[in-house]
Amino acid sequence: MSHGRAVALMVLVTLLWSTAGVVSRHLEAARSFEVTFWRSAFNVLALLLALGWMRGARLWADIRGGGWALWVSGLCWMVMYTNFMLAITLTTVATVLITMSIAPLLTALFARIFLRHALPARTWGAIAVAGLGIAWMFGQQALAPGASMTGALVAIGVPMAGATNWVLLQHLHQRHAADPSVKAPDMLPAVLIGALLSAAVTLPAALPFSATPHDLGLLAALGVFQLAIPCLLAVVLTRVLPAPEMALLGLLEVIFGVLLAWVGAGEAPGANALAGGALVIGALVANELFGLRGRRSGAVLQQAG
């Protein structure tokens, strides 16, 4: 897969991820842990069908023999699934997404520490500018009268788990590339493991169920189109995109999610969120444009040589 196509698919992934906030605002009766349980449960069903079709009986053998990396990745997915949806029910969509936006900073830091990953100056610059935008939005949210930080504290687990997951996947791919004799583990089942664990840990607190058929329809759509499909795509894209770039492109979820909640549920982000979001978008666009120009220049020099 070309780098440009991988970037385009990652943008689609963030768009699908961003639908959770607006959809959750149209639920009738389901709340908190029950919302998280049903979304994860429908995700499990979708993943069983998808991975069962892709892997067949080999799926369960891959899970049994996946090793520690598969289960660590599965735990990361569980935290991302669970904490995100719980946080959405505790505070505004903008607050949750802004809190999650420290993912590129954490991913770059983890990649630098654990993988000795050298980042181009353009990516550090983009992270810095995006960080300013996030800090501006988050600061205004935190200083608002009567603001509660519970949702933000729950949401902080999402970027921490995400950064750990992306760096782990990058490490596995790099190890296989350096030594092809080392088998590259199949990490797609980790997405299923995460969904199973998320449904299991939230089930006791979700009882007794109160979701209406309308709620179940919306949560089923989230489980399939907001989780199963984009998460499987994201795992595949880690083979092409570096971990810091994955996390940086993931910031688009903030912009898409805030806009969808604004247009689809009337949850206006305010001028401060819009100003900070403009910085994030600008950083992403600049990083990709500079990177594209650099790759084209390198290709021209290679052909000339």
C-alpha cells in the first residue's frame, strides 16, 4: 500500500471513530456502563464474523499462540473501548476528544524512548502546534464555571493506551523487517480480545438493562461501523504508517467529532474550541504536505541517480 493511500484510509478511520459522540446523544434510555457494554458486545459480534471469514478456524489457534504482545495489545484496545465511551457519558464530546488529543505527544515520546525513533523536524513542529491548539481548548474547558474533570480523567486512559498500542505494533513490524526469520505476529485478533474484555468488565455494572430497541440499533451501528471496521483498518495501517504519524492523523477525530456533535446534536464547541481546532487541522495539513513534497523530491533524486 502506498503512503498516500494509507493516509487517506487513516482519515476515513478517524471519521468513522468520530461518530460515537453524536450517536450517543440520541440514545433514549441506555446510559454509562450499559452503553459501553452494548457497543463492545456488538463489536464482538462484528469482529467474530469478519475475522472468522478472514481466518476461519485458524483464528482461535492464532489467539492461543499469539504470545504476550497480542494480549498486551488486547488490553490496550479494552482500555480504549471502555474509557472512551464512559467518558462520553460523563462530559461533553469536545472535552473527551480534546483530552484524547495528547496521543501524538505520548506516542512520539514512547517511540523515542522505547524504539529510539528519530522524528523529522516537520513532525515535531506539527505536534508542537497541535499541542498548543489542544492546550488552548482544554484550558478553556477546565476553567469554565462548574466544570467537572471526571470525564477528562477517565478519557486520559485512551491516549495512554493508544500510544502504548501503536508503539508496540511498530516495534513488532520493525523487528520482523530487521530479521525476516522472526515471525511477524498477527495482531488483528487483539481487536477482538479487547472487545471481549471490554464487554466482560462492563457487564456487571450495566445490569439491569434499560436500552430500548432504538438504542440497541444505534449501539449496534457503533459496534460495527465506529469500532470493528475502523479498528481492523487501523491495525493494518500500522504496517505502513509510523506510530507518531498514526497518532497525529488520529487527531482528526477531534475535529470530526466536535463538528458532528455540533451539527447533529446541537452541542456547540464554542469559539475557543474552534480556534484550537484550527491549529490542529493546520498542523496536520502542513505535516502531510511537507512530507509529500519530501517523498516526491526523494523519488526524483533516486530516478536521476
